[in-house]
Amino acid sequence: MRATGLWRNPNTGCIVASDEWWAEQNAVSMWACGAPQSFRQVKNKFTHSLETISRKFTKVLKCVMQLAFYILRPTYPHFDSIHPKLQEARFWPHFKDCIGAINGTHIPVTVPLHEQPKYIGRHGYASQNVMAVSDFDMRFIFVVTGCPGSVHDSRVLLDTLVTYKQQFPHPPEGKYYLVDSGYPNKKGYLTPYKGQRYHVSEWQHGRTPVGFKEVFNNAHSSLRNVIERDNSINDAHFQSNIQEEGTDGPESSLGEGSVSGDDMDMSALRDAIATAMVG
């Protein structure tokens, strides 16, 4: 946490407290989050006032939030390395330009009563629709939080590309992320074929893909499952639910009735990959 700068006085640059003092603040925060414990329980454990517990917890939380700048970023910012996962026989060379996967997950939240309608989606509880970008080492490289649970995945992505244009790890020319059908099939973002079997569970019990579209979807799902495993690990802690294809309400109406050049390019790329996989 020293890297965040919150350990130091902004005017003098001097460390504002001892390591022991910060160690207790960390202990307070980990005790509160780990069990989890209420502030009153933490107060009894550490024999401080509720105000002190709240202040210590907030201080550490701010440090953790600033650590995102150092942790949530690509290992190779220019995406000039091909991951060994993509070099496996079933994926190579078809997905050689893939750089990661994007998915959404709903995190339960508590909000004021008058704000609940916009936070309640099809799951029936108040949540945030959190979008996460992951690489094939199961590392989160970008995360967007704060979107109400009623907001569709495609809107979260498109708003992110505008709001965080300078921070988002955009795919370089010719590269792309794997996304599910809740996202737009636009340049740099490759979706599966709709109306075909897709999820890993649908290929269990010895069922094999039939036709080039199912072959593509099967490989696409297997690769994108990296981020679903990432989300599942975190969802087990937050008791949230992974969004699956078509489970977040109707498809986005963005661009309905028209097909952009970017959409056509990605559709053509998808067809080329699928055809090569069965060729």
C-alpha cells in the first residue's frame, strides 16, 4: 500500500504513521471483510470506537482502490505476445489474434429504496452489473463497477469505451476479445453464433459439435470459460451470479436494424475461423 501514496503526507512526503499503526488498520479491514463482521463486532474485537473503526476501514479501502492502477492492467500492454493456451492444437492458429475475454457478473448491493428500481434486473434483487476483462492467465486486467443491475451488458461495454477511453486496454488492430452474445459483434470483440449450442454444459455427456457453427461455438466457449472461472472464484465470495448468454433480458436494441462495417468484418472473421476449423 506504500505505492498508493496514502501512507505519506501529501505536503511533506513523510510517512504519516508507523508500520504498527498501519498494520492495525489492515487487521481491522481484513477482520471486517474476511468473516464478514459488522463494525460493532470489529469495535468489540479491537476496542476502538465505531468512528475510529469506520475511519480506519475507509483509509485502507481507499488504498486498495488505488492499487487497482498497479494490479488491474495487462502484463503486455501492446498485446504482442501469444499465450500458450492459444497454441494448443484445437485453437491454433484459428484464435492466434485473441487477447482475452470479457464477461459481466451481478454483485448484490444495498441501495436506498427510491433507487432500487434501476438496480433490480431480471435476477430480482438489487445489483451492480460489473464488467471484467481477463487474460488467459486468469488475471483481471480491467474492471468496471457501478452500473445498475438493470443495464444491459452491451450498454456497459459501449459506455466504458467512451467513459474510460484512455484507460481501457483496447485491442490493437487485428486483435480481439472473446465476448458472449450479450455484447455487440463489433471490431475487436468477437461473439459466438446465435441460435446454436454454446455453453460448456451443453457439450457434456459426450455430445459433439455438429456443423461449423457449433464447432466454432464450442472452441469459443472453451476459451471464454477462462473469465467465467475467474468470475466464479470471486462470485463465491460475493454470492453473485454469472450472466450466461441470453440471461440478462432481451438483446440490446443498439444498432438494431442496421449492420456496420465493423460488424460485417467480425462476422466475416468468425465465418473464416469456423470454416477453417472444419476444413
